[in-house]
Amino acid sequence: MAIFEIAILGRVTWNLHSLNNEGTVGNVTEPRTVVLANGEKTDGISGEMLKHIHAYNVWLLQEDKSQFCEACQKFHPQKADENKLVTGVQTDKKIPSDQKSIVAMGKAISSCSLCDLHGFLVQRPTVARPSTVEFGWALGLPEKTHRDIHLHARHSMVGRSREETEAEKGEEAPERVTAQMIYHRPTRSGTYAIVSVFQPWRIGLNEVDYNYTAVNDDKRKSRYQLALNAYKATFVRTDGAMTSTRLPHIEAIEGIVVISETNFPAPAISPIKDDYIIQTENLVRGQKGLSTKKFSNLTD
Ligand SMILES: [Zn+2]
């Protein structure tokens, strides 16, 4: 495959979202807070959340779900660990014990594009494959991030007590009254720095014996294309926590994609720095096999 690695470095502006949170204490949900190297606190959306959104888009965009293992067809997080072709290797007497992890890894990769792209952990035989898609935290630029806790009331209609009904006899009062549950929900608006690295060179690579025999080149290409489309879907419609009532208003996206066509890692300078595009371009200029493409909206 011609593409070795791709780094996506950018800034995304999301308004009024609540994409991921620390958790809920009582009726208050706390937004995520992270600390930067200079001690400054800011808002963050975890890499786990972004990777999960990307994985979901891989699943969604693949029309032929038979390209996934049993677990991934239902988007179960166990992935290859629930794939009988893989776990069956452990008890298969025809496979010598020193070959089991090689065979298990090969079967996991050949039977599932999501396992191949996003990695997995199988307990028996023990095989671990890191993801080919990596996300860092989305970091709110401190001077461009705002958060608010909003108070909401959930209304529910309940029957009134007998006393009230008795007291209101003869009056034209409604037959039901409203009960309220007060809760607090964080809402954030801000521009976030995003870093992601995609390693197409590892698609189909058996990382126990380092060969590419598990899948053919056509399959590797279609998995590569699937992962790229999942990136697009992730940024044009960002799903996460609380999107049923806090669907983010996506206002802007800009950044730079670094493409490495040789076996040199694509540099990933954080977009938290204002000059990240200039710095990246300078780095790329001095290195053979690297190129860049800037983007400033969702259609680039
Ligand atoms: Zn799978």
C-alpha cells in the first residue's frame, strides 16, 4: 500500500455540546476537566470517546456486516475475544501450541475489518493487537472554551392526592398535576484541538509473526477506505454522550492532514499551538515522502 501513515491535526468548534462527562453525582453531571502542561485547566473530550465514535462509524458505513466477526456484527466491545474462530484455536489439537497465537491473530484479522482496524484483546490464546486508529484527547483551547451548568426540570404527570381532589371538588381544575425532578446538565461551547494518527501500513498485518498473509491487497484497500470514510462521518456528525438533547452545533473545522508515503512516522504537532500548521509544514518540507493537505471546512 502506498500510504504508510496519516496524521489528522485540526481545530473543531462545537457549540452547546456535552460530548463526554466525568459522571453524575446526585442530579449534577460534571463535564470533563483536564490539566495542560502549564497547569492550566481546560475542557476535554477523551480519546476513548472519539475512538468509539470512529469505530461506530466503521460499523455503520460497512453495508455488508458479514465483513465483521460475530461480536462486531452486534458492535459488542469484546470483539475477537468473542469470535469462535479465534477462541477455538486454544482447544484445537491440530495447531501446535507455539503456533496458536499466530493462528489466532491471523483468524481475527481475516474474519473482521473492525477487529483489524480498531484492535482487540483475546484472553486465550493471549493475543493483543493495538488499534490502527489512534485519537488523543480533544482539548478545549483555554481562551476559547466556555462551560455552563444548566438547570432542567423533568415534568411528569401524576395523579393528585385524594385531599387535593376533595378540596377542589366542584372547581374547574385540571384532573392531573405536574411533578418535577430538577437536574443539572453541563453544556460547553468551544474550539477543540484534535490529534489523530491512522496507520494504514498495519492493516492486515499479523503482529505476532509480522506477515500480511491474513488478507489480500483488495481487502486491505477497502478497509483503508472504510477507515477514511469513518473519519469523515465522525467530523461531519459528531455523536457522543447526551446527543439526544445536546447534539453539538458544529460551527467550524480547520487543520492539516499529514501523509507519509515512506516508513517515516507522520509528525503530530498539537493544534493547541496557534502555529501548528506552520510548524508542521516546516517539518514536512525537510522529510522525503511526507506531504500535507490543509482543510478549512467539512467538504475539503
Ligand atoms: Zn470483530
